[in-house]
Amino acid sequence: MKKGSIITLFLIFAIMLTGCTNNELAFIKAFNKTQEINSAESKSVFKFTLKGEGFSPEDEQIVQQVTSLLNNTEVSITQKIKQNDDKTSAKAYADMKLNFGGMEMPMSVWVDVDMAGDKPKLIEIIKMPPMLMAGMSPEAMDKEYIVYDIDKLIAKDGEKVNYSKLIKFSKDMQSKLDNFFKDYLKTFKPKVEVVKYRGERTIDGNKLSIYELKLDDKSFKDFMRYTINYSLENKEVLKFMKGYMDVVMSMVENSSEENELMQEQIDMELDNLERRLPEIKDKFNEFMDKIDDISIIGDKGIVIEYGVNNDGYIVYEAGNIDFRIDLGAIGNVSKANTDSVKGVLNIGVEFNSKIFNINENITIDMPKVDENNSIYFNDMIDKSVENIVVEPVAN
């Protein structure tokens, strides 16, 4: 089970092998340990703000309408997850409450995955408000759940999948990813300091070691430029992509001719990508030069705190991200229509997350679904296709 936001992964990426202090190494150790949690519960809250400035009177009206709808949107998520020691089976539950423009929309998701048997199982059950269910499909209007069953979806597509290879792939992929990133990070040394140890603090009665990620517009761009250039120059990245596609291809049991044709197409696309890497790198750096004076990150920057408990787990995360989108400046860089919208959107994201009941006995009960209270996603697609009316072409 992987516990860590994209920002956390970004943080690990940045501080690995870049003159880490003992405190930063301790944070990396805590991150790695957190990935090995077999069961846990968490609560997260996300808040969003939107503000516009510098728009024409006509565009200002539209911006105000969008702002009144999106401003102060809040999303709260409660999660449970548990898995076995071999990481071959897992269950998860998430209860989400979305406060959108003063309107509350509750949603729930249950997931049941089992890769331990001869045939893999992956079932996802989604519960949405009746209004959203009706919008998905007329057949879903009086249903409580939408069910995704990977076995039914594969059967619908008519693909023959080698399940033994699929199960082996799911077990082996994580270790291959881990090894890939270890090799990747051996020479990954950006000259950007993004994380600092901030000492100890008591949060909700628990003494935590606090680490802070902090980036402003310049340091964010410097890090992005270094990371993309490093990835484009690293031959191991393309080698990993090719190996991944080869494994995926081996799981689909088509005729030998079909497999050979598909493999040739994939190889051709990857070879073409490899040839174009210098060109892609030049265009990326040209783009970064053009936006050097255009702020993407606002004055508040990106500031995120992580709390590590006495057991060595990351159990607390809180921060804010301040985006600044100058539509006029971006339009000039992209050579868009000079009559395009001009103005600045300031988007703020504030969040906090807490993990608790780590490795405790957690119960997750999957809902009982049947034809009366649920609709399978593949059946919903079939019904939608049947309801499509093709108008005759006039002579």
C-alpha cells in the first residue's frame, strides 16, 4: 500500500543524494517505512480559493460567476485501507464529502483487490448522490451503486489476458519500480534546497518531528528544469519504458501476427521518441526560458509540513499551494490568438491529512450489490450505445 502524496514523492526526489543531513535522511527513512503500512485510517481536508484580477468588464462577469461557485470549495475524505503482508490482496474504503458552491455532495468508494489466486479480482463500487447517478445514465437513475469489475470489463473488450502473467506482473512491478528509482537517484543532484528539519512539535497530543518543504516560483522552476532535463538525458528512463511495454504486451493473448504487429508499432513509436529526445529537450528549455519572468507560483509559494511520530511513520501532513495563472502572458508565450482572455487567476489550495490506527485490526465491509440496487459499468456502457440514435443523412 502506497501512502504519500505527489508532493511527498516530489520532496523525496529532491533531497535524495543532495548532501542530505542526518535529519533529512531520517525523513527519507520515515517515508520508506510509511510505504510498508498494512492497515491504517486517515482523514484529509482540502480547501480551495479562487480570485481573479485584471480582466475586462465582460470577462470579469464570467470570472465572478465561476469564483462564487468554486471559491471556498471544501473536500473532506475519510479513508480506511488494509492489505496482507505479501501485498497481494487489499481492501479500501473512502468516504468523501464535497461542499461545492454551498451544495454538499457525498460520495463513497469501496475497492476489493486480490491477486493471490489463479484469477485476479479487482472490484470497485461507487456510491453517488441520485442527481449524479441520473446524470451518468438513465439506467442508473434508480440505482444506488455503480460497479466496476475488471473481469467483466476485460471480457467485454474481447481481449484474452494471461492472468498468471498479470499476477506475476503485479507482484514484480513494485520491486522493479523501487530498483529503477534507486538507480535513477544515484546521480540525481539538483542544486535546490527544498526541505528543512523544523524541530519537534506536539500535534493532537503526539510529539512529532516536523519537516518542511518550501518552494517559491524560482526554486520550483529550477527544480522542474533540472528534473525534466535529467530525465530526458537518462537512458535508463527509456529502457524502463521499453521493458514495461514488453511485459504488458506479453499479457495480451492475441494471435502471433497481431502481437507481432502491435510490438512493431510500439517499438517504432519508442524508437521515434528516442530520436526526438534532443528536439524535445530543446523545446522544453526554450519554453522554460520564455516563462522565466512569468510567475506560476504565487507570493505564498508552496509550503508543506510533514510530521513523523516516535514509531517512524509520517502521520501528519499540512500545507498550502499558491498558484498564479497569468492568462495573457501564457497566451503570448504559446502564440495564441491576441484577442484571447487577459487576466490573472490566483488559485489557493490548503490541506491537512492525518493517519492513525496504523497496523491495527481494521474492518472494511463491502456493500451487497445486486441487480436491484446497482448497475455494472459495462452494462451501463452497453445501454448507452443502444440508446444512441443515428439520424439518417439527408439526400
